[in-house]
Amino acid sequence: MKISNKLWALILSLGLLLMTAPAFGADMPHVIKGLKNHGPAQHPYFFSVLGGSVIGMGVGALIGSGNDITKGLLVGGGGASTAYLLGNRRSGGAYRQWYMLAGGTALGTGIGWTVCGCGDGAALGAGIGFGAPAIYLASKPGRNRTAQTQQSTRP
């Protein structure tokens, strides 16, 4: 006796529903309570980059459509990330340098792509956008502070 594909789909769907049903019966106030600690006040960097990206997408949509929205997203998000990190020297924690590099790369890619309108412009912009923060981070004074203090404590 051969069972049709529709019947198999129905049996599998009901089995999946029975296995996941307890997850849907969870108490919702705990979920809402858990979300209260994840707002703009607790994560200002994330929300500033998100806001810059949305503003950039809006400007891109006003100017054109399709790739212009993506270009605006890159310029807005990368610009907001770079501006926030340069204005708040203690933010970013252990990943601050990676955030600087990612923001600069996004900003450079968006500007290069917008100016040239081609893939080569985007690639060159990404290279410049990555290189500029890399030089800035590498040339900051006090970068090797731990190595200097270890050398000075030796007899």
C-alpha cells in the first residue's frame, strides 16, 4: 500500500507541531522582561549604527532605487559607526579596533561605489576605507603600553 506525498506531509507536519507545542505555551512576561535590558540606553553603539543605516537607506531611496539604497546603507552605517567611535573613545570594548575597521570599510565602499558607480570603485573604496583606520590605529600613541611597562620593570 502506497501512501501519497500529501499524507506524508500532513503526518510530518502534525508530528512537528506536537513536538514544538510546549514552546508556544511559554509564559510571555518573561520574554518581555528579558527585552527590557536591550534598548538604546544599554547599546548606544549598535543603535547609532542602526539609525545611520536607516537614514542612509532613506536617502538612497529618495535619490534612486535598487543599488542606491545599498550605497546609502553602507555610507550611513559606516559613517555613523566611525563618528560614534571617534566621539566616544571608551566605547567598543575589546572589539573597538574591529568596529573601527569595519565601519571605515563600509564607509569607503559606499563612497567609492557612489562616486564611480562600478565594482572597481567599490573595491578601491573598501581598500581605502580599511587602510585609513588601520593606519590610524597602528600609529596611535600608547599602543604598546604593556610592552613598555614590562621593559621598564626589568633590572
